Amino acid sequence: MMAVNDPTIIIQWNDQGVNDVPVTPGCRNGVVGQTKQAIIHHFTTSGGTDVCGLNTIFLFKTSQCERNIPKWY
């Protein structure tokens, strides 16, 4: 159940930004592990709910995930 004060992260993906090095497609700046899926995994394993399964809106019951976002994100 959602509440009005639940922290939410809304992402507008830039697919070209994570595909900017042709030899490592899908990896931000060509760095292995820095992928769209890695961000999604971080949010969902940190207690976030992927609203409607669209990988765009993530709802949290606490703000812990917001404080632990890796810098490369």
C-alpha cells in the first residue's frame, strides 16, 4: 500500500547514455556492471517497488535507498 509521504524516484532513461561505448553495449562509459539493470536491481533489492513493472517509478517505504545510491548512478 502506498502512502502520501513515501519517497519516490522517477527515472527518465537515456538509453544512449548507457550505450555510449560500442565495444561494451549497455554499459555506462564502457564500464562493466554500470548498467540500467544494475540500477533497477539496486532499487528493488533496497526495498523499492517497481511501480507497474515499467522500470521508471520506484516507490520506497523508507529513505534508506536514496542515501545509499552509488555515485555513478
